[in-house]
Amino acid sequence: MLGCKLEAISTVDREQIRDNLFRVQERIAAAAQKAGRRSDEVALIGVAKTQPAEAIRAAYEAGLSHFGENRVQEWEGKRATLGDLQATWHLVGHLQSNKAARAAGLFQSVDSVDDFALAQRLDRARDGKDGEPKLRVLLEVRVEEEEGKSGVRAEQAAALVEKVVALSHLELAGLMCIPPFLGDVDKVRPYFRRLRELRDSLDHTIGRRLPVLSMGMSHDFEVAIEEGATEVRVGTAIFGSRTAK
């Protein structure tokens, strides 16, 4: 499943990015077919953490339209040279409350909300902006008890969901998780299944569908797709090894 060769990109190699993107799209299509799904049911988010703006532009020109950043300040540094791209920008890393207002103005989606105070700050930051669409958010769920991991605990997710859906300037679209990194990707499957089952339970609790399951990264996204992922967050498999700061 991981037999595809990845070549690190030490400088921006536009052709290599295009080829890597094509291979990832092929893998998504194969995983979706195996699961009896259509490949267009799965959105690909290119995680550009530490990658230069030129690499993002190369991926965009190769057909990628969703990008994820881990840090508010890193995206602020790249944004000036990428403002002409008609792309969707996701914050996928942990967001500190004191940066919530900046994030609400910089991203179309914040995919890592894990407490109500943070959701409230994002909601207030969107208040009064006439004509602005609601800010899409995902709840990050802690699917295992690894020390230092962010995310709301699964047993506390229902209470948080009910509070967040009541905020008038946010659109709660679904759930996100970061499972443990395991060499045997099939051992990650139970974590993805746990998130899907939690989402299905929450659908009944709030009386409406939460369509998005953001789960799966470069080394395990095929398994995530088989377990119901609607978005996968892929960095290394597209951009090559991360560029050192």
C-alpha cells in the first residue's frame, strides 16, 4: 500500500510536484474504488507546512485547490505572494485562542477546534462582517490517549457539538482526528473507524448530518478512505520532505 516511491524536493521542482500529485490522486481513486466509493467523494488537502510559496503555486497549477497550514503566522508570511490563487485555505494545526481572530480572517476553514472558548472567539471574530459566509469549522477529536495530543475527548464531543452548532457565525461541518503514527497502517484503522462511528452518533444527537470526516495523511490515507474519510491531509507525498526552517 505504501510502495509508491516519493522523491524529496530540496528546491521547488514543479514537475516533481505535479507527478507526486498525480500519484496521490491515483491512490485516492484506487482506495475509493476498493471501498465502493467515488473518488470525487474525497477532497485532497495539500498540507504545505514549512513549504515555500512557490511549491504551493506549483501544486495549484497542477490542479490542487485545497491547502492546509499548521500555523497562523506561517500562512501570513506566504499569503502576500499567493493572494491571486482561487484556492481554499485550511488551518489544520492546533490554534491558540489568542490567534483566533487572525485565523478567522485568514482561513476559509479552521479544522482543529477543540474547545468552546476557541469556538466563541472564532465566532466573535466573524460577527459584524456583512456579506462574509460562515466560517467552516471541524472539531478535532482525540481518538487515543497519547500524552500531549490536542483534541476534545470522544466522550465530551457531544456536549461541545451542541454548543458549537448554536454559534451563528460558524458552520460546523464535521470531525477531524490525528491518530498515532504506526508502521503497520492497518493498525490505524480502528482509530479512523472510531471517528466515523462517533460522527454517526452525533448526527442523531443534533438531528442533522455532519458530512466531513477529515482523517488520513501521507502514510495512511488509503485506510482512512476505506473507513469513510471525506478529506485527507497529505503533505510529504505531494511536496516531498519538509523544508527546514
